[in-house]
Amino acid sequence: MVTLQNHVGKISISPDYFTELIGNTVAKCFGVISMNVTGVKETLRNVLPNGKKHERRRGVKVRFLKDRLLVDLHISLMYGVNMDAVIRSIINKVGYTIEQSTGITVEKVHVYVDSIRV
């Protein structure tokens, strides 16, 4: 849980909000085919009957350090796209979306391309 203090009071933001927001943002980027599972916990969550409900959260890991966010993304890209351009676009869109939605600065976005699909 991320808690921010401003002139109005305290605001608490759940980690699920960040993963859902980032997952939706990345899924809309050109060239991204899918988000990939990153660990045992995500693999089990996707195997269970309600796994489709968490589809946008796959491959997103968010850490909050001091007053900044660190984001790790695991994705699959479409064959033939310019990987560098797509990755830069994802980094810019994720940073902009989080800062506009929450006011929290994004320290770093790490994008890991796990596969390229036709």
C-alpha cells in the first residue's frame, strides 16, 4: 500500500491499482502481443479458474522506494517491429500515465522482452 500525504489528507493507493493501470497502458502499445508471467505466484494465479480476471496484471511488478516507483515489465513483441522504438514508447507511456493518474514520480521502468512472436 502506497500512502501519500497532501493538503487534503492521506491518500492510500493499492499495488493492484498500479499493476492494473500499467497492464492496461502496456497492452494498448503498438507491437505488444502479450504480457508474460514472471514467477510461480503469477503462474498459479493464471492456471486457476479466475485467471482471466488477472490477465492485465501479468508481467507487471511494481516497487515503491521512498517517494518513487520502480516498474518491471515482461512482454512479448510482434515480429518485425522496431524493438527499441516500442520499448521507448512503453517507458514513456507508463511514466506519463502513472504521473498523471497519481502524481507519483516513476524512477525507472525496466522492460524485459521475453519473446518475439509471428
